[in-house]
Amino acid sequence: MLELPVNIFKYLKKNNEYTGHSIVSCPDGLYDGAVVIPSLAEKDNLPPLLKSLEDNTSDIIEKVLIIFVVNNTPEANDAIKQNNLESIELLKDYNGK
């Protein structure tokens, strides 16, 4: 897993929100933009969303970094936590079209 960029790590530490988060993968390169997608127990919705993103013009989507933030509160029930774990695995295994 990749470490968080220094500026993000400093922000989270300053705001007492850092609890060991990490970025699973991030292709090297410069991007024209980024889309951050929060995900809470969204495993069943991820495949259609990924398909929709793939259907965008490839020269545009290749210049955009897409970040999925899979999270839950400490009080979340086991079903939500399990769904999130499965969401992370789905995203890690995803290879596009």
C-alpha cells in the first residue's frame, strides 16, 4: 500500500482524523483533474459505476484520477464493514473493460 502524500497526512494529523489510512494504488503521472467518490457499503453499485466511467471518452478519462474513499464509522455494523471489505477487494481486482 502507498503512503498518503505528505500534505494530506499533515492535514489529517492536524485535524486528529488520521487513523492509518492508506492508498491502495495510484498510477504515476500528472492528471488534469480528480474525482473523489465516497463509498459506504456500495459493493453492488460499484460495477455499474465503473462501467459508466469506462464509457467516457478514453482520452478524457485517462487524464482524470479517480479516488474511491471506502470508509465507515467505528460504530458501523458488521454487514457494512463486510460490504466495505468486499468493495475494496472488488476495486483492487478491477482491471477495466
